Amino acid sequence: MSEIPPFDPAAAAADENVAVEPTGVQRLRRALLHPGRGQVVVGVLVAILGAAGVTQWRIAGTDDDYAGMRQADLIQALNGLQAASRRTEQDINDLERTRDALQDNNDKTAAALDQAREDLATLGVLAGTVPATGPGIRMTVTVPESHLSLTYLLDGIEELRDAGAEAMEINDAVRIVAQSSFETVGGGIEVDGRLLKSPFTIEAIGDPDSLRTAMNFSGGFVDDIALDDGKVVIKRSQHVEIESLHSEPKPQYAEQVQ
């Protein structure tokens, strides 16, 4: 019978401090319950890659609408797209033609309006309904009352018109137009119902040299006034202002055509 060795406390303590190698199951359990930093990072990356793969698969599946179509169906779909493209191009061309036509009409309308405004301004000057300014002459006619002749004054106005006068007025008061009336009254001349006396100051807008020459030719207006002991002084100017206006009478019988 073998002899049992006596209990040695030091030896027992030494035996308890000896490290025991863990088994595989224990290592797996420890990794799951207490993962390291590297394991956490790897796990997150794997999850991200998996989510990205699923998303890409879904997108590819939804975008590929024609993947399962037959060749005849694909040809029909292509023809439809081409027809729609042609219709769109035709619509664009129609809209461009409409735009060009509208722009052309607008240009023509603007040009017509500009021409109408210019014609209206010209007619206003000739009719005496608007003020006028420009080059011309300022002529002062002084005659004795006893030798005052309406005929001479009318001849002078007609000579100015023939020389190209576009606007005229007398004594800064009366606008001379084609419809102006003249009448001899005691002490002066009545022009469009307004009495004017000598000296008569006639302002005319036109070419200054032509207007002055028309008054000074031999046997003309200046010579006729001199024969009746009168005097004429003509001054050329590049800035003659005519501000008096002619009031057009309202027609009694005529009506404007719409």
C-alpha cells in the first residue's frame, strides 16, 4: 500500500497560480461578449458594404425597364421616341416662326408709329397748331399809314411761301397759315380778326439765304415798299422761334372718316 504524501500548503499555492489554456469555445464566447476595437471596426465596414450592395441591386433593378422586353417591343418603343422627338422639333420650329413674325410685326408697327409721329409733327407746323423753331429771317416792315397797302403785304407773304418758308407769324401774335384772312381796316390790317399796325414784324422759318433773296430781288417786295415811302429791314438768324398758334375751326359739314 502506497503511502499518501503529507499536505504541503506551499505546493498547493503554486499549483493554483499555474495558468490554464482556454478552450476554443471559451475564446469564441469571450470574443462575442467582449469584442476588441479592431473587431468593431471590421463589423461596421462589413455592414456598410452590405447595405451599399443591396441599394445598388435595387437601383439596377428599377432603372433597367427595358431589360426584359422583346426586340419587337424595343423597336416599337424606339420608333415612338423618335416620333415624339420629331413632333417636339416641329413645335419648336412653329414657335420660332411665330416669334419671328411677331417681332417683324412689332418692328413694322414701331416704324409706322415713328413715321406717323413725324408726319403729325410736320403737319402741325404747316397747319400752325404747334410751336416751331429753326433758321430763318426776321423782317420788319415800316410804312406810313397813308400808304398802307394790303396787296403789298400779301405779295410779301406769298413770296416767302414760294421761297420755302415753313412757318410764319406777324408781330409775335398771329400765326400765318393757308387759311389766314387779311382785311384792311382803319389804322392797320386785320389778320384772322386781330388788328395789327405798322411796323409789321414778320418772322419766317426756312433757309435764311433763300428767304432773304426772295424779298430783295429786283422789282420785288422791298422795292414795292420803297415806292410807297416804306422801309424793310431783314435780319437772318439761325434760331427763329414761332410760338403763336392757329386755332382750327370746327368743320360744320365735314365729318372724319373712321
